[in-house]
Amino acid sequence: MILRLLYALLLLFPLCVPAQSLPESWPLQPAQREYRAVWFCTFGGMDWPGRRYAQTEYKAEVQRQELIRTFDRLQTAGINTILFQTRIRSTVAYPSQYEPWDGAFSGTPGVAPPYDVLQFAVEQAHLRGMELHAYVVAYPICSVPLAKQLGRQALPVRRPDLCQKCGDKWMMDPGIPGTAHYIAGLCREIVERYDVDGIHLDYIRYPEKEIAFNDARTYARYGGGKPKSEWRRDNVTRTVRLIHDTIKSVRPWVRLTCSPIGKYADLPRQTSRGWNARDAVSQDAQLWLREGWMDALFPMMYFDGEHFYPFALDWQQNASGRPIVPGLGIYFLSPKEGNWKLPKVVRQLNVLRQQGIGGQAYFRSRFLLDNCDGVLDFVTDFYRQPALTPPMTWQDSIPPAAPVFATRVYGNTLRIWWDAVKDETPVVYNIYRLTAQGPQLIAHHLRTTLYDYSPALPALLHDRYVVVAMDAYGNESPLPPLTDEIRPTHPRFVPLPAAYAPKPNHHARR
């Protein structure tokens, strides 16, 4: 409690400082840019929908309302990106020409619920100003018993040429060229049919050595004399490159990201202890950044100490100008998963922010919203000010035209409206209040041309507000300079009512 009070006082302290003279004009910088993401797992209903199966329209509505409540809570926490698991295990969360429905939604594998899950999730995320990336599990397929249950719908039955049995599970064989084309085709289907903001690849790698995966025959046929380790890396890279080329040919602004193993390779002064992306599971993720095939990486950094910080810095130093978004293992905060305490995650967040790394991602949504060891409370404070995701300036850096807008005060409400802006990509709108401390983002990702704003302090109704257009690459039309003639309202103390004001002590010693 004392710490919370001190933190609040520190936040209020700048309000006590007298306002310094302002220059006549100065350029304004846009809002903070960083990913604030969660992995949202539908596998087994882990994060949603649980066991609330949609077998009727009534139960479908119950399921939808639960998703609405969950997205509301993520929005309140300051999350701006949802990695929504869309391809689960060769089963999907939408009506597909490629694969059957996952059983998490209807309760029966291969049976559709009464609504389009992915379409609904995209709409609800966008209503809240959050991006939704379709999270695609690349190579793993369903278990052997589930494949039998799916029958002719099962991928090992439809495409046995692409599949490899691994114990009691099936897996796609990355060494067969058709595998890359199959996954790229499924990603094309998603991007063509849904307004997703990105494709996020998970398990785009070979299995760890503890899992029996016999690709000797595939290597003999396609290896071409290369060392097997190099050949495997090339196979995974082929899939990444083809997915990139495929989705960018449909909608160039759709982001392609993935979640590699949290350590790229051994460092000169720090070993990965045999568990890294490049050498253990054939993920040459830093190559994908250099070649421009990835728009961001979300490395799964579910570690701490010497196994976290040096490797986070390594990712950043080899980012090739793309955002690095470390995935934090907040599931370790759960008593059932580990013995982590909140300060360990707080330290990671603070160091990442100080280093200017491109954001954070949390595994998983359920552990965040369960507020394990107070993580939701902290994150909500940490993300007190909203943030937009980083723009893809490497692909397009030309902002759209600035919208023409007008404002009018009605009672305690400021009505803002503007003309729609035409651009080569879909356009959304952000609204800023111009302050002496910089622009304050008050609304973002608006898809309408009218917004009613009711600030907590009525005096703020008469500050200066600006509407900017933002294209699908994340480029904003420029903010105007702030001039001395239109300087905004400065924060100031409001005196306590007389009844609560401290009474003078006339007997006090002077």
C-alpha cells in the first residue's frame, strides 16, 4: 500500500512544478510506439472459450459475450495487440477450404459453431482499437486419436505426403517442398477473407531432439548433399519466405511476425545450454530479419537473469531495424507453474523499456487476466498511457493526407468530426490533445468520422485537439506545430474545499 502511495505521489509531482516559458513553436512527436501483446490461445479452450461450447445460437451468444468481456479487460489493461490462435493443430477457427473446425468452439472436432469465430474476434478487437494477428501454428498437427476422430477431414488422411508421425502425434515435414506451399496457401486464405492486421507464426521450427522425428528418407530425397543442419534451416526458411511473399502479394500492409525460441544462438560470453533457435530447432530468425521476411519478432524469452538479459540485447543488436518484442513467461507467476514473484517481471519490463526494445508480449492471456501475483495491476499502471504499434516504415513511410476536421462543445461533451481521407490502404483516425508536455492520445484506430469526447475535467474541453489519419502501415499524417498563441491548458492544483482544507494552527511556534 505504501509503495502504491509513493508511486502515485511521484506521478503527481510534476504537477507541482511551475510551468516554464514555452518557445513560440516546436514540432510535436506522435504517441509512444510499442507492441503490448498477448498470446490468446484457443487450443483446448485455454484462454477462451473454456468449456462454453457453442452448439446452439443461444450458447454461441454466451460464448461471444465471454469474448467481449475478455477483450474489454485486455483493452483496460492497455494491451494493443492480440495474437489470436487461428490455426490450432491442423484445425482452425473459421470456415476454411483447407482444414476442419477445431473442437474448442462447438465441442466436437470438425463441427462448426453457429458463427464465424475469427470474423467476430477481428471485429471486436478493432472496436477497441486493438490489432488482431492471426496466430498460426505451423508444423504440428493433431494427435493420432484426434486424427482418427476427424476421419477424412484429418490432414494425415488428406495429405499423407506432407505428414510425419511422431509418437502419438502427427507433424508436417518441413523438408517436403509442398509443406511450405500448403501453409502459405492457408495464410493467403486468412488474409484474403479477413481484415487481420498480421499473421503470427508459431512453432515454425523442427521439434526438439527429445521428440522422435525421422526425416531420413526426406533428407535422402531432397538433401542435395548439404549438411543436415543447414538443410533443415533452409527448409524452415523456405516456408517463412513463401508465406511472406504470399501474404504481401495480397495485402502488403499485413504484418508477418513469429515467435522463435528465446535464445538465437550461443553468445561469446553466455551459452544457451543447447536450447536455441538456430542450432537446436533450425530457426534462422535473425536471417529472416536481415532479408526483410519478418516485420517483427516475438522471441519466447521465458527465462530470467543471465538467460534473459544478454539474449534480449542480442536480439536487439541484430534486429535489422525491425521491432523485437520479447515474450515474457508470466505463467511462471502462477503457483501451479513456478515460483516467480512479480518483481522479476517488473524488472524485465523496466529494462526492456529503458533499452528501447519494441515492446512486450505476455504468455498467456489467461495468466495476465487472472492477475497472478498482481501482474495485471502492475501492467495496467505501466500502460497508463496508450501506445500505437511501431510503423512499418521499411515498407512504406509516406503518411496519408491530414483530414479536415471541426469541433464544437455541447455541454460537457466535445464533438469532433472530420472528412474521410482516401489512401492506397485502409485508413483509421487518431485524436490527440495538444499539451505542453507533448501530444496526448485520447482516441485511436477510429473507423468512423465522428467522435464525442467527455473529459474528466470540463476545462479540457477548450484545449486544442487534432485529428490525424493513419494508414495500414502505421504512418500518421503530421501533427501541426504547437504555437505560443494556442498553448494548451497547463495542469494545476485545485484547492481543497474549505471543509477539508487544513486549519491554521495559531498556537504553533514560529
